Amino acid sequence: MIARTAGNGSTAAPAASSARPTGSFDIRTQDCIDFLRGLPSASVDLIVTDPAYSGMNRHLRLGHGRIVGHYGKPDNARWFHEFSDDPESYAVFLGECHRVLRQDRHVYIMFDSFSMLSLGALVREFFDVKGVVVWDKVHLGMGHYFRRRHEQIVFASKGRRKLSRRDLPDVWAVPRIHRAAYPTQKPVQLFEFMVQASAEPGFLVCDPFCGSASSGVAALLGGCDFIGADIDARAVDIAEERLATFVATGQDPLEPAR
Ligand SMILES: C[S@@+](CC[C@H](N)C(=O)[O-])C[C@H]1O[C@@H](n2cnc3c(N)ncnc32)[C@H](O)[C@@H]1O
């Protein structure tokens, strides 16, 4: 399935696929660093990931001091773990990403505005940063000044690799998911663009912060295998059930409209 770029530079959604994916998946309940340390060097072909940065919530205190309501209460269904993203931990994370990635491969790391400014430049110390993609969520979100409508995705390489797709702009207009089954669930389409641009069938796609595994669905759609981790057992349950259903039926239960 190939999504095509509309003439105005926005990104067109692909048609829904009924084909059943043939790839495999492996999702672990683990901290991202422990997970990566357990993988052999040069063993994955593409890293696509959307970390749960703590910076935005810790430092950009707005309103009552937290952006996401009763975010910190573990009994709240909208709660999820944050990754302590001080520069030292983040450098360890990036170093492990570099170690497990094969030579001549790509990595995509998502950033909110706060973490982009505080951590984004560190990516250059480990990878060749090739560009920054803007995810335009199309619909307005929260925000006390300009209301948030975008996130950023740093695109980088280990060694040299051309993009498989050359028709994508660096702004991806993909509507955010409303009433998502998982609190931070991202549209599969986002990860599909990454897979289409940087993977071949049979590649192993890795996401150390996989949440509900939207990245996993995209990997399987692209004929790839998927390995992921999340520190939260509830996320892993959702992700495993989602990918098992997707492999069995060809339908994504968390984005049925696709
Ligand atoms: C922004 S969400 C990812 C959402 C995912 N892209 C999706 O579409 O569902 C980040 C995830 O990182 C997980 N997480 C937080 N700290 C972690 C850590 N230290 N190691 C691994 N996962 C962690 C959270 O539980 C959360 O599910």
C-alpha cells in the first residue's frame, strides 16, 4: 500500500488494505534501555519511536501545573509512564539505538516542542541528522498560548541510505486520533510514511516506546517484522492483542476506519 502526496504538499491517506500481514512481532514489557541492551549489536533495520518525554510536563508548567489533567494517578486510565529524559539518560538511550541499528539504516524519533529544544540536538552526537519532519495533527489541541497542532520527527541515519520514497514533503498532515483506545496512540499513517521511506519487506522495525504499537501495525503493513517494548504492562497487553488481531484478520481494531 503506497500513500501518495497531494498536489498541495499535504499527505494523502492510503486506501485501507484487506491483505493479511505475514510478518512477525515480539513485544516486551521492559524499560527502553534494558530492552535495547538485550538486543544484539547491528540487529535492527529501522528505529521509529515516540518517547514519553517528561520535560513537557515537568518544566512547562501550565494552568494547574500539569498538561494532561490527572495524568500522574496510576489508577487513571489516561495515565502512562514518562521516560526521565535528562540529557544523560537520553544519551544512553541514543547510544543504545545506535548500537542496535545496522549500518546504512534510518532512525525516526518524535519530539514535542519542549523536548525538541532540550534534547533534539543530542541526536547529532550519535547519528547523521538528515532533517526534521513536522507532523501536522490537522485539528487543534490544548495550549495556553498558540494551541498545539504539531509535533516534530527527527529523521537521521547511521551511515548512508537513500529514501525509498522521494515524493513525501517534510510536513505530514495526518489527523490526530480522537477518543483513542490508548492515551498517546498515534495514527498508523505516521509510521507508515517512515516505513515506506526507509524500509524494505523483511526488515526488522524496532520501537522501544511502542505504546499501543501503531508502529507495529505500520511495520507489518510494510511486510516487515516488528520488535517493540513498553514499560507499562497495560500498553503491552493492548499492543499484543492489536497486532495478533491484525495478523489474524488484516484489520486494525484500534483504527477500524482505515
Ligand atoms: C508517547 S507513548 C507511545 C505511543 C505510541 N506511539 C502509540 O501510538 O500508541 C510513549 C510510551 O512510552 C512508554 N514509556 C515510558 N517510559 C518508558 C521507558 N522508560 N521505557 C519504555 N517505555 C516507556 C509509555 O508507557 C508510553 O506507552
